[in-house]
Amino acid sequence: MSLDKMVCMGRLPRAAILCFSLLFRFAAAQVIEFENHGLKYQTLTHNGVTVMFAVLPTHLREFTIMQVAVSNGSTAPYVVRPEDFYYVRNAGDPVEAAHAESVVATLMQKGTGGDVVKLISTYEMALYGIPHMRSTNGYESRRQAALAFGSSKIRAAATAAAVAFVQAKLAPGETTDGAIFLPTEGKQLGSGHLEVRTNTDIFDFNPE
């Protein structure tokens, strides 16, 4: 099931579901905004590929965190990477998302068990709060792999790494999700907007 269909299902009234369906069908290049469990989401479709994100209400050390999901509704494979995500500030240079490896390294060097617990609980609360959100190649499958590690410290680091959005090659019909970490020195993002620049498309979202 594609991300656009999953987002529109759940407890939404029938009229709202029909509205979302029509918007996705006839205005695929238009940003759609909605709220779920107190989080403000934006979703945008280009050439059958849908990107959805929300800024999470917590920081991790020097990072601002975004929950991201990408669904490939096209007929060809699609590659997306964490470094494809930028926050373009109205004043100042764009902020490029950090690589998953550098985030995990920061957690191992400076983080505490509380940081890992906060990261995981915040992300899971957002992810599982989306009605019928079932990622085929995302956090849940990575989390299950992390549980195989024996050492508790290594297992915690692996679970934190499972949260991070990683490069994925999505086959048609596949969906992935993860957390994007923007290095903001623990400060607010400020006014600006998110851009996702893949090899073939630019997803330009509304200002925050």
C-alpha cells in the first residue's frame, strides 16, 4: 500500500478521505499539510514518489530531528539518501542532514542511555501514531535486526542506528522511513523550508 493511501486511512471522516484522495490524484505536485497526534506533517508527490515529514518535538544533543517516510509509487526503482534532505533557512546557509554514521558516533561518544531512550520513544510515538502506517523497508525491520546483538551497549547503539534514515533503493510499491538529523547546535530551526534533492527530483515543501 502506498504512503499516500496509508496516510488518508484510519479515523479520518469519509469526506476527508475523499478530499485527500482527490488531492493526491489531481494535484500531485501540491504540498498537502495535516496534523496527527500533535505533529504537523507535510507530504508531496513527484512522478509517483511521495515524501512525508514532520519535525519531532525533541532535540538530541546538537540535532533537530525530523520523522521522514518515502513511498515509491512509480514503476521504477528509486534511490533516496539522508544527505538528499536540506533545511533551507530564510537567513543563512542550508542545513544538510547528517549521515547516520555520524549521529551514532555522536551518541556513542557523548550520549547517555537516556538520550537513546528519548530518541527511540519519541520516534516510535510519532511512527506508530500514523494510522495504518506500515513501512516495508524502514525502522521496524531495522529494529528487529538490532535486537540480535548480544551486548546491551552495542544493542542500544544499534537500535538508535535503526531509527536513523539510511540510503534506500526502493522497488515499486516499497516504503521506507527513518529519522533525519539536522545539525542545529540544539537550537530551533528558525524560519525556512525543507527541500529534498534526489538524483531525479526536487521536493520543495512549504515554509515552517
